[in-house]
Amino acid sequence: MSDDLPLSDLAVLAPNLKRRLSGVTSTIVRLVPIQADQIGIRATGPGLPADVPQFPLARCFSLPRDRWRVWHARRNTEMALGLILRRVFRRKFKLLFTSAAQRHHTGFTKHLIGQMDAVIATTSKAASYLDRPATVIMHGVDTQVFQPAEDRTVLKSRLGLGEGPLIGCFGRIRHQKGTDVLIDALCEVLPEIPQAQAVILGRALPKEQDFLDALKTQVSEAGLSDRIHFKGEVPWDQVVAHYKALDLYIAPQRWEGFGLTPLEAMACGVPVLATPVGAFDEIIMPGQTGDILPIADVSALESAMREWLGDPDALSAARPRCRAHVTENYAIEGEAARIIAVYRELLATP
């Protein structure tokens, strides 16, 4: 999108210093267009879609010093560039960093964070790893995009997934994501539930191809190749359609920074079984919108799948609760507004 914002109205820059699509890039792509309706914000850097409001990165070095602006970094490189812009090029930037990491930071990262004017953490866990106060603002999802299907039976048929119970797991296929735990559980549970199927969306990088091949072999040897579908990467509209067709979503991660997929699933009225990593145990209400299970515990996952899929009434009752829980607490508009409040506070600080 061309830059049509007067410099006098430019209040916030959201840098994206990575060409390849990542979770951080996705966050910027989701938020900036919404925030741009409420404050003068532009994304800057390579690899951004054309429809995201943008400002040329090169022009950041020569911005007028007529007013303070916010530089909202989400990576180390972006924090470092913000410091260079302020200290070397003397641009008037208030520096803000969003931290999603749930681990101890390196000395270099701690140093950079210590130079920021304010810090946001995406979860209370992430905030606990910081050596300074942070405002906790959890991610949200677009509840207009992610919403329940009008008729899941028709949608399942259109996707070639039959009419029985449908289980889903979306994202990168690798050990960290716990895909092997899910396959172990599915190989035990699916034979017990007639017509039940599972769909797994997402790619494996070349270094993880052996991991994926082993999972496919396991499924084949269990005689479930026609009921457990590895669909790889699919277009975004197809990802959304698959969410809407699900009866149960599984997030079996061993580690996660935040993890949006449970929110996306619940926004579509789908209960979620997840591990206590990322934000999962903060966003899922056990017994109401899903359950939290021990990490890499195949038996616990099997039991939870049997319990939920074996009780159609409980599944039906959970659907509106899941939807309401997300729309009331995790809509992306709320995330955008809370971040804008931090911007305004920084800009109002002498």
C-alpha cells in the first residue's frame, strides 16, 4: 500500500526486518491495518504484503525531528536498529519491544531490552522471564474470518472428509510441535470411533522430512492412511475452511512461544486439547472450551479424545462457549486497542 500518510501524522513505525514469513511478520500483517484506522502507524521493512500500510525503511533515517514517534520492535535486530536510529542518527523515537519468549534471554537480548522505553509481553509467562516490568497483552484473532460454519456436514463433504467426527492439527510438522504424540494417540483412538478422521495441515522443512516420513509410515502400517490426512501447506482460505469443519482441535506442542491456533479453532466453535505451553493454559478453560494435558503424554491425549468425541452433547454445548470466549476476550480489535494505549502513553511521556 502506498504511503499516503502525512509525516506530521506518522506516530508509530512497526519494523519487520525479515523477508521470510514468520509469526512476527504475521502479527504485523494482522495488526497494522486495524491500528492504522486509529493512529498514524506504518509497517516498515522487507517482505510485507502490498496491502499493509507501509513506510520506506530508508526514510526512517531522515525523519524530521519535529516530534516523538514510537519504534515498535519485535526482534533483536529491530531493537538494535531502533537504538541506532535514536543514538546515531538522532531520530526522536520512543523504543518499544514485544517479548514472546518463554525462556531466559541471552546477555545481548537482556542488554537491548534494558534500553527500551517500554516492554510488552504476550503472556504472563513471557513477562516472568524479563528483568523489568512489562505490560501483558495477549494476541487476538480476527473473529470475522474465524467463525463457525453454517453447516459443518456440508463443509466436510466439500473438503472430502466424510461426515464423521473430524480432528485437526495445523502448523509446522516437527518434534517440537508434538506431531508424533498426536499420531500415536490417533492410531489408538480412531479404530474405536467409526467414521472418525483427522486432518493435519502444515509443512515439514527438509531437515524434518525424515520425521514426517516416519509418521506417514506409522499411519500406513496402522491401516489408517484413508483416515489420517497429511495435506501439507494449503491456501489460507482452505486453512480457515478446515478449522470450521472440525469437531476437535489438538495442540500437542512440547514448546510454543504463544500459539494462535487454539484461538483460531475456538473462534470457529471448536474445543481444543492442548499442552501447558505458550499461552494455551491461559486461554483454554478446562472442561468448558477444551482441556489442558501433560506434555508428550499419549495416554492422557487418548483418554481426552475418547471423552470428548464420545459425548456429542458435550461437544455441542462447548461450541458456543468456545466462540463466546474468544469474541469476548481475544478478538484482534482488543489486542490492537491495548497496544495503541501503550503507544499513546509513550507519546504522552515527556
